[in-house]
Amino acid sequence: MNRKALIRIVDDELNMRNSLKFLLEQSGFVCRCYESAKDFLVNDDFNIPGCIIMDYQMDEMSGLELQTKLNQRGIKLPVVFFSGQGDIDIAVTAMRKGAQNFIQKASGADSILSAVRQVVSSVPESYLDFAPSLTPAEAINLYSKLSYQEVKVCECINKGMLNSDIARKLQISPKTLRNYKLQIRQKLQLDDPAQLPHVIRFVIDNMKEGK
Amino acid sequence: MNILTIKKILIILFSVLSIGAVQANETIIKIGLPLVSPPWNTSQFLQQSIHYLSWKLPQYKFEAVWVSVDDIEKSFEEGKLNLAVFPSLPTLFGNSKTRRVLSTIVDTRAPNPDSGTSCVILVPKDSPIKDLKDIQGKHIISTNKMSLPGNLACLAEIEKSGINTDELNLRLLGDLNEKFLIDDLKQHKADAAFVRSGFIEDVLLASGKNILEGLRVLNPQQNKQLLNLVHSTGTYPGPTLVANNNISPQAVHAILSTLLTIPQNSYGQKWTVPANSESVDELARNLKIGPYAYLRSWTVERIWEEYKFFVTLAVLFIIFLFIHSWLTQKEVVKKTAHLSQALKDQKAAEEMAAAKGKRIEFLEKKAVIGQLSNIVAHEVNGPIGIIQNLTHGLRKQIDVTLDSEADPTDALDSIENQLNIIEKEADKVCSIIAKMRLANKTNTPGTDSDLSEILQTVGSQFNKKCQAILIGLKETTTVDFNPIELEVVIYNLFKNAYEASAQRKAPRIFAEVSHKNDTAILRIWDSGPALSEKEFLNIVSEERQTTKAEGIGMGLSIVSALVRKHEGKLVFSRSEFGGLEITLVLPFSSTAHREKNESKSFNSNR
């Protein structure tokens, strides 16, 4: 049951593919790249939950054609389109055919990340892999021991904010922030810094459900 | 003197007085009788008739008053007469409303009351006068003025033959007796004479003398059934009794009923029904006398009488003209209103067309800018997206690296790699911007571009998707067109062709360059399915509704706007496959063309 959400990146441009993969992996997502629609159709395991980020304009088979094919095959993976051009009519067509989101290539990493997060949140167990050793009750118990400042930091981390942004927001130095983060990790019994955002999210989501 | 004698005297006196009283109570009725040239056979019958009336109607005292034919009318009109016998119908003069025509005399010679009298024109036997027309200018004699029968009947007859009787040389003797006329004529004192009909016969009856000896009847009439008398003219009513308005109807009734009981005499003379006035009326009209005297001058009455038809016609015509002009005026006002409205509408339409033209121009500009910005966006957004992704990713990585206590060497290697990529992508953006700036600097018509080179560049872009077959690209073809804009034009045309043929298994685009005079001709067509007539017209029409699902309908508009800007020409036709074939006619670059010509002439000179 503990399956990780898989983000498929379908783009015919190598640098774009790799940059997206790098961005998403840094945010803790698991990615797989495909250089064309055909490559994706042949090699992907559609049973793994997650989503598809695909370029709208590709040679051979365009993103829209791929989406049509997926619809025909009954593959329900959510699709996020990615386009160099921001034509409204193209976006409308794509959304009509069932795309979850339509993002311009230069609209910023935040919009890509939030779009992916929004799409992947519908996959229930997507983050469990990051905190296997804790039950929700244990996690909430640990989280409740955090100080006020540490909780504030956790909320910022949960929003996906970078260190420098959090430090500026809370008006503390980066070094102080790093100390806070270290304390949080220790209190939540985490060794890997990369796991921190997932555990925080897991706790906050469970707390919301508890309410 | 004894009593007896006195008694006798008294009785006689009384008787005389009583008789006188009776006589004094009698109504006197004056009957005018015409004095006609003797011997007049009818005068005896008239006297007998008056005797008969006196005998039958003792309550009236009848007085015969003989009056000349010319005066009888006048006396009657003045009321001096209660009754009058006219030689013919008296309808010519006076107030006919006050008269009653009672009865007309007929006899064996003239049995019809309407044709009782006529007139005879006598000429000497050896006279050159052969018919009525010859009488003009001749010396004519007659007894009295306007009698009927007499002058008037003759004049009417002559008038009918086309001679103006006012100009006749007619002399009136002023004597009643027509015997003198015969004498004058026989003595050649005159050329012709008018006498009443019956005169000849009456003379013969009375004296056994034939006055026609040495004379001749002009224009003799042969209608003996109507009038068995020698005559030269038409016939008119015989002697007729007319009652004046100064006699009571009871008296008229008694007189008339008595007259009609008078038995006819040996000449067959008797009173009968009154004559018809038609012939007399016609005579008056012909001679323009009596009620028709107005015909002698141009009075309104005469004009109306003579030109009734034309006057009516003219009045109708004037009415028609009036109505017509009124209607025309109305129509003119209406039409003018229509015209001014039409002019207004036309002006409005022109203004609207101008506004639309401006709008189209604006839209075309917008479309060009939109299209160019799309191209730029497509080119620039890629590298920028990559940079954004990598920088965000890098910051995350740095955060994680700083958070962990592990050795940062590997992380730093990865960071360096990503930074290299960022640098390259940034360079790409810079180069695109530099190209755009260059394009902007040269963004004026008159900049030369190599059509072949641009075709190859665009063709290679499409070669991944389909087969772009380029024909005639052997030499450099420098045209007078901004390179960026020419690329936009050719890119759009190729895109069009590709989209039209994309349904085919192996889509193909054809482009052929040829030269003609001072122009380069580029033909682009595709292997797409044939277009229906409607689709073809749609493309060619100004609106250019796109046939493609994703199109924005502006591609060809941009192309045509750019081509127009560079004074080129865009022609739409059908390709050999039935699809759209676009021919682009572009002027050669003037400088390049000149150089080419110069080198040619230089080579030929060598």
C-alpha cells in the first residue's frame, strides 16, 4: 500500500526535462523522464499513482494528442500541461479534454510545485513513505512538544518556503533558522533533513483530520 | 207721340242698349294674318276660318289684322295680337317660351305640315347661272327682308352650297308684290330673283298665266310627295297658327278645337297638327340668325358651342396637367427624401467602412504583434522556465546541504553542473533578445533578405513533422523584404500547408521559387485533401474563417498584411491536389538586382 507518487515528465527538450526533474526531486518528489509521448506510452507503468507533466508542443505526437490517447485507453492519471506559449484557447482546449492544470513554462517554479502538489494530494498515501516508523498519533504527540517558534518554522516549511524566505519572514538569521530546524528534527526523531517537510505535512494533515 | 209709341221707342232703346251691353261683354281676339304677295290661295281659307270661328264662338269677337310678313313678328311680340298666322314657323325671333304653336294648314299640294312652304330661285332662261355656286356676285332681287319662306330659305340653301350669304349682292324691292320681281328679271334688270313657293301655281290658278316663260328655276327640287309645288330650296312648315301669352288657355282650347272641325275645302285646305320646328331651327343655325345670332361673333357661348369637344378636352388636359404636376411634385418630394436618405445611408456606410478598415488595420497590427510575441514567447519561455526550475531546485539543494552535517562536496558538484546549464540557458535568452533587437533595428521595408535561405530555415523546422519539398533553390534570391517578417510569412504559410495536410499519412509541403521580370515568385501548396468550393471561397474571402480547429483565423491576415507592407502580392488558387495553393509575388531587392545586372553585363562584355 505504501506507494510513492510518481511524477512523469514528458518533454522533447533535454534541459527542460532535467531541470523539472531536479526541481521536483529537490522538493521530495519521485520523477521519471520521457523524451516523447511514444516513449511514455511504451515504457511507463500507469498503475503507479501520481501525475504527468507534459509539454504541449512536441514533435510526432503533441501533448493534446497524448492526452486523447490516455483518455481513450482509460488511463486516469492527472495531467499538467506545460507550454511555451500562453494561448488561452489552447489552455481551454486542454482543460476541456481533462487536463488538471495548464502552466506556462516561464511562470515560476512555485506555480509548478504548487500545481504538482495539488494534483498529487489526491493520491492518499503519497507521503507515507517518508515517515514509516511513526503512527499519526505518535507523530502528533512529538509535534506538540515543539516550541512556538519551531511550530512557526514548521508551518513555513509546510508551505514549501526556502530557508532564506523563512528567515526573512520570521526575522531571524539563516544560522538561527538552521538551529531551529536541527532542534525540530531532533524532536521529531528524524535523521534525514529531506524527510522533514513530509513529516511536517503528515502531522499537519492528520491534525486537521483530528479536528 | 202716344204712350204706345213711347213704349215702342223705349223697348227698341232697351233692346239696343242690352245688345250693346252684350256686345260690350264680348272678348275681342285679334288674329294677325300675313300679307303675302297676291294671289295667295291660303288668304281666302284664313278669312273663311275666321268667319267660322265667329259663327261657332259668338262669345269672342275675332278681329283679323293683316300685317306684313316682316312686321307680324314684331306686333305679336309687342302683344298687339292674341293669335297670329305665320307664313311658316315663327321660332326664329322673340321669346318662344310665351308662345303656343296650335295648328298648321295643309292642302293637297302640301299635305305635310312640316313641309308646307319653300322658295323658288328664278333666273332668266339664258342666264349663265347654272347652279347655286354661280350666284355669287350676281345681282339678286327679292321682296322683303327676313320672311319665311322667301329670302331666308334661299339664303340657307345658298349657304349650304358653301357661299357666304353675307357677301351676296341682294337687293330688296320693298314691295309686297312679287310680280315686279318677275318683270325686273325678264327685263334683265337683275340676274336672279327669290319668290315664295306656290306663287307660280297661284298666279296660274288665278289668271291662267305661266310666269315661267323666259325664266328658269335654279336648283329645282324633285320631292313632290313632300311638296307638290315648284321650289328650289328645302321645305319648311306651312302657315301656322300661334297663340300669344295674352290669351286665356280656355279661349285657345275653344279656338283650336273649333278650327280642327273646319271641313277641308276644294283645295284640300284644313287645319291640322302643328308643324315640327326642326327644319327652321337648322335654317337659323345655318344662317346664324335668331337664337344662333351669337355664332356671328366669337363669344364664349359660341366658342363653347363650336368647340365643346376641344374645350372639354383642353380643360381635362389642364386638369390632368395640374394633377400630374401635383403628383410629380409629390413624387419629387418623396424621391428627394429617398435620395437624401440614401445619401445619408451611403455616408454612414462609408464612415462605417472607414471605421471598419481602421479596425481591421488595428486588428492586423495586433495580430502581427500577437503572432510575433507568440514566437518570441515560445523561444524565450523555454530557457527562462529551465532557469527558474534550476534556481529554485538549487536553493532547495543548498538548504538541504546546509541543514545536513554531511560532506557538501558532492552537492557542490551537482550545484556547479546546474549552474552551467543555467548559464547556457541565459546565453540562449540573450542571443534571442539580441536577434530581436537586430530585427527591430532593421524592421523597415527595403531590407533585403534571401528568400532561398529563409525557405531552407523554415523548411528544416517542418522537416521533423512532414516532408518539405523545396524546388528551385539553386541561387540566391534577394528580395525586398524584412528577413524576420519574411520568415514569419513563410513560417505561417508552411504552418498552414502542414495543418491542411496533417490528416494524410505522409504529409508533404511543396515550395517552388521562380523568377519573373523583377519579381520572385514563391508557390506553396500541400498534399492535403481537396477543399470544397465553400471552404476555398472562405479562405479567399476577406473574413478568412479558418478551417482548422485550433486556428485563430488570423494567420493569413498577418501574412497578407506583411506582404502588402512590402508591396508584394498574395494570390490564392487551387493546387493540383485540389487544396489551397498560395502564390507569393515579391519584388527583387533593388540594390541586389542592380548588382546582379551589372555583373551580368560585365561578364558578357568580357
